Amino acid sequence: MNTPTRTKLGILPLTLLVVGSIVGSGIFSLPQNMAEASGAGAILIAWIITLFGMLMLTRIFQYLSIRFYKINDGLYGYVREGFGDYIGFNAAWGYWISAWMSCASYLVILFSALGSFDCFSYFGNGTTLPAVIGGLIFLWLVNALVLKGIYHAFLLNCLVTLAKIVPIGLFIVCIILAFKVSTFKIDFWGTPQLGSIVDQIKHTMLYTVWVYLGIESATVYASRAKNILSISRATFFGFAITSLLLICVSVLSLGIVPQQELAAMKNPSMALVIEHVVGSWGATLINIGLIVSVSGGLLSWLMLAAEMLFLTGQGNNHTVARCFGKLNKNGTPANALYLTSCLISLLIVLAYFYHSGYNTLIQLSTSMVLIPYLLSALFVLKLAIKSRKVYLIFIGAAGSIYGAWLIYAGGMSYLLLSMILYAIGLIFYLYARKQRSLSAFSYVHDKIYAIAIIILAIIAVMYFYVMLD
């Protein structure tokens, strides 16, 4: 794909893409989400582990972007280079599904935030009929905007990202000034009902991973970047900025509201925390900030989802139907965007009928993206073992262990459910192989991988059938 030089993306827009992708809805609910399962001590330990693990993943994506500077397919291209077409496809497939599920969760919490205002109370928790109708309208308006051109959407994303940081920054300043050590120490290691420290850390880390989703987003737009260093630096700068914001919001809130009270709060909990400090106007400001932030997050992730599906469909070596690898006259992957928006619409409607809320969507979305993260780390470990570089072995091993731990922490039910979605992807892959007049699989390990996914998907269907029965 050739992109005009004048429209190439530099460090600033790519950094803001990373920040905008990470700072969406999760940060506004983070105080309650983390306090719900853990005391302050476990939360601090979880953040230390998460910071180390995400730093390793950040370094992994930086290394891959520089080492394979000729690969313009981002995470998908790296895994494909390391393990072949089918496993590379699965990395892209899992990432794509995670991205559009994230969009659905953003719409749920967007209308839940609107529902906090008396004049919009009919939106309820974001899954009521008015919320679903509003969500569908808003989604397709954003879809129309992206169709006008990726670079116009990027400009808007930059402005929205800068706007969303303002209320978050004000929140942090306010709670620093009002922070009480005595409040922070209450139930520091949690209550007996929360279980052991290990259990608390395990439950909390799923949320810390969710709020970091998007750390790799700059690599997805490698073909549109000015140079490879822009991708590497944007990835690190995005990680540093968001880490500061996320930790301050989640940890400092425990110095304003005791853990048990914070755990019982309605989301977005940031609004209720700041209300304790400055009154109702603070809650109103945070709710407005949430609406702006989630709108920007929806834009970022809709762009990322469409771009990832486009990458798998472009060129002669496509791994999904080639129709998804086409751009419209504005440089937007229109077919990929339409399919993505249709699936988001379907998920929003299902959320209404099955009352599936924000937490369910984010847990499933997180489970889907963990496997692509693990595969990227394993590829670096594979390269490191061949080159015998100690530092690279450390990064690859640490990233792989962290990725495996996250899959374990995510829970068996969501992992099994994700296998059903991965098994559906096999249909898309086999169709693309047929278009290319190739055999179903290139390697024996591809067949083993596919069989394992199918078996796990069958087990998942039986498991959920028994559970529902």
C-alpha cells in the first residue's frame, strides 16, 4: 500500500493514537474495578507486576518494529514471519475481534455515562432499548467519518485525545491534594471475603491488562508512518504517559474512599470519587470527560479493527478474502470497516437481549487479545535463542511468562469462549487459501494448532451448554 509522503504519520499522532487507544473507558471505572477484588496492598503489587510485564511487551513491540522494519503489517506481520500464515492469521483474527468488542463495550459505557444525567436517565446502564438505538446511530456516524479518510480521522483522534487528558489530569491533582494516608491504610491487605493475596492480584490484573490494550497500536499503522523510529518511540511514549495516568487514578483513589466503599460504587467510579472532594460539579466534569474519552476511544479502536482486517486481506499473500484488502478513494479500508461495524452492531443488540454489560465485554475482549500478545513474545524468544543474546532472551522469556500468566488469570471460561471465536476464523482462513489455490495448511504445526482450537471450541460449546442447562 503506497501512502503519499505528505500524509505520513509522525511521532505525535502515533503517540496520541497509543494514548487514545489505551485511555478510553477503562480508566474511568478503574478505581471501582480494582477495589472490587483487592485491597490497596494487592493493587500495588498487581501494578508492579503489570508495569514490568507491559514494559517487556512494549520492548518486544519496539524490537520487532525495528528488527523487521520492512514488515508493514504490525503485530500480524511479526507473528506471521515467526510462525507462518495460519498462526499469523490467528494473531490478527484475535486482535481484530478484541478491537471490535472493545468498540461495543465503549458504546455500552458511553450511554451508561449519559444515563447518569437526569435528562438521559432512560439510557440506564447502557443496554436499554434507547441506549441500543442511540449506540447504533452513533456507531454508524463514526463509521461514516472514518470512510471520509483515515488521516482526517487521525486528526480528530489527536484533538479528542488531548481533550480527554484534561479532566483526568484535574482529577489527579484534586485527589493528590485531598489524599489521606489513614484512609489508604484501611483494609490495606483486603478483607477475608476477598480471598488470599494471590487471588486478589490475579483478579485485579485482568483489569490492569484491559486498560493497557492498545499498547501495540502504533505498529498496526506501520505502513502509514514516516519512519520506523516513529513507531518505536510512539510505543514507548504512549506506555509512559498512560502508565502515569492509570496508576495515579487507581491507587490515589484509595486515599479518598475506603476500599469497601469504593468497591460498592457505581461506575464510572472516578466521578463519585472526585465528588467526595469537590462536590457534584466534579462528578459532572468527569462524566463529560468520559463521554469525550469513550467517543475518542471508539474512533481509535474502530480504525484499528478495520486496519487489522485490511492488513490480512491485502496483497497476494492475504489470509482472509481479498475483498477486505481494498481501499476506497479516501484511503480507507471500506469493506473491512463495514464488516467491523456490522459485527459491533450485532453485539450491541445482543447485549440488550442478554443484558450483557461492560464487564463481560471487556473480559472477553481481553481474553481474545492475550494470545496475539503471547505469540509476539514467543517470536522474540525464538529469535533470541537463535541469536543467543542474553538481553533479548530475558525480554522474550519475561514477555512470554507474563503473557501466559495473563491467559491463566483471565479464567478458563473466557479462554474457552475465545476458542469458539478462533474456530470460526478457520472458515475465513480456508476460504483465503482456496482463493490463492493453496492447500489448507503449509506446515504440520498449523494442522496441530487448528485441531487444538477445534477441540477446545467443541469442549467450550459443551461446557456452556451444560452451564446454561
